[in-house]
Amino acid sequence: MESEIPRLYDDVHKAVRDDVTSASYFSCTSRNVSSFMSVTLQTINRNWDLKAWCLGCFEMLVDHTGNELEEAFSDMLEGWNLSERRLVAITTDNVSNNDKAFAHLTWMYCFGHNLDLSVSKALALEYVSSALSRLRKTIFKINKEKAVPNKETSGTRIAGYDTHS
């Protein structure tokens, strides 16, 4: 059993490296949150099969400066015997440290992260939050009016239907 886990790790490591070596191209997504960095690799092989691999997730024990992030990312690629030359693009959130770390690569901001930032900023606007507050009150009133006691049948009328107790 003690030799099975390292052998299994080596087998998976080799399979990922072989798959990436034969891939038409690859892109990496890097995300650092709460002193951790994870790197995910996506490949499209010659048969146009999309594959995703988590290359690693490790604790960042150093400051999250651009230089430290770049070094950690480069070390991760080197550990998998991957070259930045074959990198199509890298996707991260848009903190300034990532600007510095990955400026030399084709780099894109994460769409989901930017969408969340945009929606949060819009919801913080006074006229938007005021409109949403009025809308919630209106919906509450409409829902309250849908369930009105019906004295004739001792039931409740819900959206035009009578229910009897």
C-alpha cells in the first residue's frame, strides 16, 4: 500500500504531461485566495476533447507580490515540465499583483469575477437599491393579496382558486 500511492501519483503525473505534450495548446487559470494558490490547466487535444487538470493547490507562505506570484506559477509549470511558450492565455482576478506577475503573458481577467464586481457596484448605487426596495415591497403586497380569506367557503382564495378547509 505504501508504494501504491506514489506509483499512482507518478502515473497521473505522466498522463497529464503526456496529454499536455500532445495537446494543440493549453491555457492556465491561476487564482490566489486566502494565502493559497491553485493552478488549473485546460487542454484541447487533437480530437478536440476538452480536458481539465488541477496541477496543484498550495499555501503561499510569502507575500503576494507580483514577483512571488510569478515565481510560484513558474515553479508549478516547471514541476510539470510545461513551458510558458505553449501557454495560450492565463485567466486571473484583476488585482494589481496579477498585473505585475503575468504582464509578460497573454492574460485575461476572469469574466465571472468582473461580473460580480460590476453587479456589486450597481447594487450599491442609491437609486438602484431604492428601486429594488420598492420592487420587493410591491412583490410582497402582490403575494399577500393572492392569499385572501374567502368568507363564503371558509377557505382561502389563491390566484383565482378556492381551497376549502
